[in-house]
Amino acid sequence: QVQLVESGGGLVQAGGSLRLSCAASERTVRSYAMGWFRLTPGKEREFVAAISWSGGNTAYADSVKGRFTISRDNARNTVYLQMNSLKPEDTAVYYCYAQIGGFKYWGQGTQVTVSS
């Protein structure tokens, strides 16, 4: 059973930056694609970014492209989300996931609040 623990969320002013981390309990995630979703009350869960097991391929939602960067360190079983030029509409609970085949493991989420 893979456990994922997010950290790095917090309160930041618009235009600021945050770096989220997601540490996995098992080194098996090194062969998993990983990524981030976010959830805002009253809205559907939104895909944010994803990265292949090797880190060679990444994907981003249009809403964050050019501002967010996903990366991973397989030696540390950790995926990161560098968030720059944050906007109030980025306020959400951010969840990381690890995916093998059609199954996803999820973290508990970390709150990001961007004040205007």
C-alpha cells in the first residue's frame, strides 16, 4: 500500500510562489506516473499537472501552463510542484497521486490559499 504525504502548502499573496512536495512511502512509485489535482469547494476536481515515471514527459492544465512546474526525484520517492505567479483562483486543496495502470493512490491534500 503506497502512502503519499503532501507538504508545502500555505498562505501566499498573489504573485508569490510556493513549492509543494509529495513524498511516497514506497520506492515502487519510481515506476509510477505521478501528478497533482486540486479541489475548490463548489467546483469539480481539476487536473493540474502530471509527470511520467522517468520525468521525461510532463503535462499541464492550460490554467497553470507557464506558471507551474512539476518535477520528481526518484531517489527520494518525491514529486514536486513549483508554483509561481500565483493567482487567487489557484486557491484550493492540492492532492498528489501516483498512478499504476488505471489505479491511483492519493495523498491527504495540502491547502494553498492565495490572497489578492
